Amino acid sequence: MRRRGRRRRIARRALAALLLLAAASRARADGINILIQPEFALTHETTTLAGQTTFTNTTEFGQLYRLDVDRHLFPFLDLNFGGVFRMVDDWVTANTGSTQSQDTSGNGYVTLALGSELLGGSIGYQRVMDANGVVLATAATNVADTYFATFSWRPIDLPSFNLRLDHQDTYDSQKTQHNTTAEDVIFNAAYRGISGLNLLYTLQWTDSIDHIHLVDTSTVTQTGQAIYNDFWFGGLTNVYASGLVSSNFSNTSAQGIGGTVSTQQFPTAGLSIVEALPQTPQMVTLNPNPLLIDGVTNVSANIDIGYGPYLAGDKNYRDMGVQFPNAITPVNTFWVYVNQTLPAQVSGAFTWTAYQSTDNVNWTQVNLAGAVVFNTLMNRFEIPINPTQAIYLKLVTTPLPTSVTTDHAFQDIFITEIQVYNVVPAASVVGSSSFLTETLNATARTRILDVPSLFWDFATYVNHSSQVSVTTWSIANALSLSQKLTQALNLQARVARLDQNFGTGVQGQFQWSAGLTAAPIPTFTSSLTYNGIWGRDQIGTFQQEAVYLFNNAALYTGLNLLLNAGYAANLGDTGRLTETTSANIGLSAIPNRTLTLTLSYQYQYVTQSGGPTPPSNSSYGNATAAFTWTPVPAFFFSGSVSRIMQPVNPTTLLTGSASFSPFQGGALLLRASYNETLDTFNQVDQRIFSAGLRYVIRTGWFIDAGYTYQESYAPQTVQNQDTFQAQLTIIL
């Protein structure tokens, strides 16, 4: 009886949503967008381990409804409202018995906006709800209610102002697990009426109350910044300077037990990379990625951890990190935001590892301090780590394995933001505290000569915070030279002096580099570069030198040769010498428009000697042959064989894939693909076959159906999984 009643409630909700959306569709000319998306999936999985077989059968029925209404009421007055409702019911049968669960989530919003180019404002409300793996009538639902109001004034040649008021209540429906209230007032002022000068001011007041642990924390932060950018001396010198002063006052009271206070730590740069062999999490240089720390949690930072890359054979590590202005900022928690809500089955499948570094090259692992939690209301992973202080911090994970799910919703999961916090017991910070931070950042680039092209670059950075009572600073002076020696030969050179102190003592460096680039004929390019560093810190002296040769030649039409080689030596301040010799050769051929062939070989040899540890050496090699063949647009074939030569677990990887799409357009689209990977050392063979179709019923109405079969063979373990999915999409 309970099951029938539960199913009746599900049916009533679905019917009510359909009737509401159908009624609204009559007015779609007034700015109404509607999405209706029911889906159905069947999955059968068997696992044989040590001769014993287990099975799991899963039946899943999902419903997704979305409504967005945009109405223009009067001149300068707009009304927007809508929401999303998603419900997924699962029936699971296994050797151990049967279970049923229901995941529901949704959000609703309404905004009334008044605005023109000069004056603007809005008021609004948003509710986010989520209940994973439960029956709504008997279990708690997580809820976040947000109320907001904004005001803006943007006159020409006068200061502009922005004001935002937020009130948010976050709680479970029974208010026994968490119940918090947060209020924010943010005021911004900006003046750009003086040529080359921008003046900015921000005032933020935040009050957060934990009603369960009786912790109340209020914070007032004020920031003033002046930015100057102009040309001096008739355009010979470009000057940039930024001065920032920030004050912070906070007051914390705690009447209960077990509450915490989270202080956000603000990095100066976001960093990321998708590793490629022979890079490892312990030795890799991350690239700048400002989207990771821009404060926007719903825009992709171009890091995909969904199963799509895994399905395509990309199982490489994803590194995402931050850089701090000093090496003494305390951190013990990461928040990693993604672009969608993840169910427990998906969020729990990711493995996270933390690392710290002093140079963004050599990384040391930092242990996690507890379980990773996925906050379904905020769409973020909350990852605790051991208390750490470092200039560079990062997290590492891999794409989602296809064995976890093949739901199209999780084919692409994008990281959108990374935030770092220092979370401490509320009892340790009871009372009032304040600190002041001053930061100066200035650069100047002066053209000394036109021929040869000679520039002097100057940069300085100073940061002082009364919170840690340490002043960090850096000063850099550099000369850069560029000269075209002949029509085919170019010279670049640079020499610099860098002095800095990031909280661990004064460090001085001399840096130098030189490079020659030759292009004697249009089909051949060669470059030779040399760079080095000599420096001294509190421990001793250190030195780095490297030389690299790059060659690229188009031997014939469709035939290209790449040849690179390099040597690098790194003498650390502990007397440890690391020498790395590397080479890379690649040959690509395109004999016709349908076929591409590639051959490549990578080699790296590393020796270490001196210092407090015994000498060691290691080598790495990777020989790969690959092809892609598209005889006709409907067929695509690819394959590769790689021999990975490494000290531990040398192996051969064989991969092959094929796809078939007989109809490229029209009402019916068909697709099929096959992928297989063989790991000879681990004796693992993984195969994935998928097929699907899309049938367009009418404009905006279509059916997607697909079948996926996966099997994995390993010593003593055989795993098989087949999944059928069908999804109806209606866009009105």
C-alpha cells in the first residue's frame, strides 16, 4: 500500500507539472520557454570475483521540467520567473535484496527589474531544494531560500554606485542537521573620470548565524584601490601602478558547542592543467586560469571531469590550484564548484588528492583531513585537508569512469570555481578581531632602443598584513633584447635580477635566457634556447640551467617531422643535483584526405645525486603509433598502440575505436561506436560499445535512445554492464 501511495504521489506531481506547462505554452509568444524531458533507463551489471558472481539490476525513471518566463511589463520594467523540477526514481535488485530510492531537486525564482543605462535596480527571490535517495514524505529535504535587492547608479563622468542586499536561509526541512542564516550588504563605488586613473571602493557587511550551534559571526570589510595606467616620456614608457588598502573587522559569539568559523583566503592567481605523460602530479607546471578564482560559480573554467573524456580515452589527471601572495597563508579546506548537481553515486566516485609547492614545479602531497562532501544546494565539493601554508596549492582528480554512469547529464561536468578557506572552531575566535592589509603593485616598461629592440622592465610588489605581521615583497629589473640578424635568423635575449621575500626569508636570483630562431625556408623552422637561474636563499645557493632544440620540417606535402631535444640541470639549496635529458621525435603523414598516420617517441632520463639522500636514476619512454581513417563521412576509425617504458609497471596500451553515423541530417540520426583498451602489464582489457538514435518528431520535439555495453577483464575479475536509455525532449 505504501508503494502504491508513493507512486500515486509521483504520478500526481508529474501530471500537475505537465498541465501547468501545457497551459503556459499557449502564451509562449510573451516570452515563455518550456522544457519537458522524461527519461527511462535499464541497467544490468554482473561481476565475477574469485569465481563468485554477483548481479545488480537497476530501473530508473526520471522527469525534468523547466519553465522560464520573461515579461516586459512597462518601459524599463521587466518580470522574470520560472524554475526547474527534477525527480529520479530508482528500483535496484541485487543478490542481497531490493531497494527503492527517489532523488528530487528543484529551484524556483522570481525577479522584478527596473533599469536604464543610468539607473537600475531589482528585487527577487530564489529557492533551491534537494532530497537525495529518500522518500520526501518521511525524510528531510535540504533547502536554500535567498532574497535579494540591488540598486545601481551609473552617470557619465561621475562616480558610479552599486548596492546589493542578500538574505539567505539554508536548512534541512526538519532543521536538525543544519540551519543557518546569512545576510550580506555589498556597496561598490567607482570613478573613472580622470584619464589613466581608476578609483574603486567596496564596503561589505556580512552576518552569519548558525542556529544549531548558536554561533554568530559578523564581519565588516572595506577596500579602497587606485589603479593608474598611462604612457610617459612621449610613449617610451608604459607605467602601471595599483595601490590597495583593505580593513577587516569581525566579531564572533558562540553559546553552543561544535560550531566553526570559515575565513576565506584570497589567492592572487588561479592555475590548472590537464596532465600529459611524462608529467605527474608530483612534477608538473600549472598554467594560469583566471576563471577559477573570478568569483563566478556558474561559468565553466574549461576543466571537464565528466565521463565524456574517459569515454574518448582521456583518463589524464586534472590539476586545479591557486597561488598566494605569501607562503604563510593558513588553509585547511577547498571548495570546488561544478556546473550541476551531482547525485551521491556520481560525486562519491571522484578521488581527490591535495598538493603544495614552492615553485609550481615540484609538488608534495598534503593528506586529506576528512571525508569529501558534495553540497547539493551549492553544487560544490567540500574537501578538508591538513592545515597547510604554501605559495602554491592544488587538487588533482581524474574524469568520471564510464562504469559509474552513462547518463548523458554527466557526460560533461565542468569545474567552475575553486575557493580556499581556513575553518577553525568558533570557540577559538570568540570576541573581536581586526586587521589591515596594504598592497602595492607597479610595473614600468621602457623602450631604450628601436634597433636592436631593447626594453627595460621594472616590477615591484609589496604586501603587508597586520594579521600575520609579515611584509612580503619582490623587486625585478630586466633587460630584453630582440634583433633580426638576417632575413631568416632572429635573436632574443633577456637578463634579470629578482629579489623577493614571500614570508620564508629573503631570496635573490639572477635569471638569463637567449634564443635563436631560424626559418631558412618556409617549410623548416628551428630554434635553440638556453636559460638559467642562479640564486641564494636562507638555506644556501641554488642553480638551474637548461638548453632545448626544437625543429619542425614539412618534408613533403602531407608529411611533417618534429624533432626536439633538451637537457636541464637543477642544483637545489640542499646540494641535491637533478639532471634531466629528454628527446621527442614525431612524424605525421596524411597520404590522402581520409587517412592520417602518426608516429612518436618520447624519452626522458633523470639522475639525482648529492644532498642528504642516496643517488638515483630513472628513465621513461613512450613509443606510439596511431591512425585515423574516415573513408566516408559516415564512418570513423582510429587506433593506437603505445609502449610505455618506465621503471615500475612497463606496459603496452592498445586502443581502437570506430563510429558509424549513416544519417548526418534529417529527422533520423543514427550513431554507433566501439572502443577497446588493452593494458598488457595489468592484464586489463576494457571494451565499450554504444549505439543510439535521435528521432525528430517535430521542431523542438525529439527522442533520444541509446544502448551501451561495457566489459572489463582483469585477473580474477570480470565485469559486464549493459544499459538502455530513452529520453523524450519537448521544447516549447
